[in-house]
Amino acid sequence: MSHAGHREPLAQLCRTLDAMFEACAHFAEPSHSTFFARSMRAALAEAAAGPELLQSAQREGSRDHYRRHLLAADPQGRYAIAALVWLPQQASPVHAHHTWCGYAVVEGALTETVFEWNGPASCASATRTQARKRGSVSFVRAGRGGIHRLGNDSDAPAVSLHIYGVAGAQIGTHVNDVVSAAPALV
């Protein structure tokens, strides 16, 4: 799935991402640039604000777990764009990322719990939980400095837009670094 044939909002997002990569071409790793992180957040916010970004089939969930719809894949393998659909009470595992990742809440609300990695104990400990309402955006670089868990604690479906620094074919295998979490203190 390349850029060709996308509806305009998604095609515009791809053009914006391509321009970001061009502007950061002199960096060994573009995601380490403050410009890249800032630009990614702005691109996600703009794309998520458009109601015509997703078709109805791309808003369909799964009763078993959150569902990922691949929307676009960069022909050069620099990024993949996906819509994640979260039915009520669905959540991701606690995870870091093997690659950079940015997301925006398109519909509904999500809850994000942020964790800190404890190397000696080989587990992550929750540090805070925050509501992520429609329009909220986030960007993290690869590694265990950005461990989190996203979930839909509401009674209505939620949709988020994610951009990962992997080729489209690798979206299911090269994104999440699932980690163990310390038991919550009671």
C-alpha cells in the first residue's frame, strides 16, 4: 500500500511526512531531531482533526482485541500509518517501542498509563495515568524511555491514528517491545 490512490487527507499526511524526512535528511536518525518530533505532533494533530480521514471500514473494531488498520505505507519503508480501533475496555499490553511512534486520538477517548523502566528489577513501574481525549497527540522515540499502555476505559469505541517508523509489512512485528510490569501497589 503506497501513497498512490489515497484520499486527500491521507495523501496530504503522506506528503507532510515525506517533507519532514527530506528536511531531516542530514540526521543519521531523523526521529532524534526536535524538529522531527515537533513536526510529527503537528502533522498528527492536523490529520486527526479532519473527519474525512477514515472510511467507515477503517473504524471497525474486533471483539477480541484492539484492531489495527494499515492506512498507508511509505514506498521507501520509512513509515507506516495505521488506525487503531479500541472497543470499550480494550487495551494494549504494557510496551515500549522498537521504533519511534506518534499517535493522535481521532474519536472517543483513551487512557494512557506511562511507565518507567527499572533495569535491576527487569520490569516497568507505572508513574502516571492520563486521559487522552479527541485531538490529543503524543510522540516517543524508540527505546524503553517511552513505555506506556493505551486503553479504552469508556463505554464507547475510540479510534487513534498511529505513525510508526517501520515499513508497512513490519507493522505487526517490529513496533511493540512488550515488557513486564511491576504489580500495582494497593
